[in-house]
Amino acid sequence: QVHLVESGGGLVQPGGSLRVSCAASGIIVNFVTMGWFRQAPGKQRELVASIDGTDITNYLDSVKGRFTISRDNAKNSVLLQMNRLNPEDTAVYYCNLLIRTRPAYDWGQGTQVTVSS
């Protein structure tokens, strides 16, 4: 009974910022590796960022310096702060548990992020 619920997406202007959230139940995010993925129209789903239980983070090259992944342990949530957004960041964003770099659970609904002027 693991549930991951993404929220916080929306429409933002190029150069703007947005934060998406992943509320987890059935797991404790402080003890595992969590990742944010995204899928743009016509493209493969890709891993954007990850964070493990010791706060080691990894990022897709195209988002380094712009995106920050973090945990809110009190709320058992994983956050993705996205700054200096560009239209190429437009996608549905999903979170998932990572086991040996692979997603462990069925995909949820995700949250749509649209960057457009």
C-alpha cells in the first residue's frame, strides 16, 4: 500500500519558477532513494533528479544548477524546486522510489508543468 501523489504543477512563464511535491505513504522517504521523472510529449520518460537517505543528489545534466531536489521529512514528502524554467522543461512530472536506479512502483498521475509565454 505505497502511495505517491504528485502536486504543484501548473503554467509558468519562461524564466520563472515552480515547485512540485510528492506526498508519500507506505514508505519513509528519509530511508530510501527517491527520484523525480518527467515525460514530454513524444519523448521517453527520463530521470530528472534523485536523492538518497544520506542526502546524496544527482541531476540530469540539462537541469543542473536550475533544479533542486529535497525532502521534507516531517511531511514525508519529496520536493523539486525548478528555477529558470524554459519551454523544454514542459512535461508531466512523476515521483517514484528508486531501487538500483530503477523505478519500483507503478506510475501515478503525475503533475503537469507547462512553460510557455
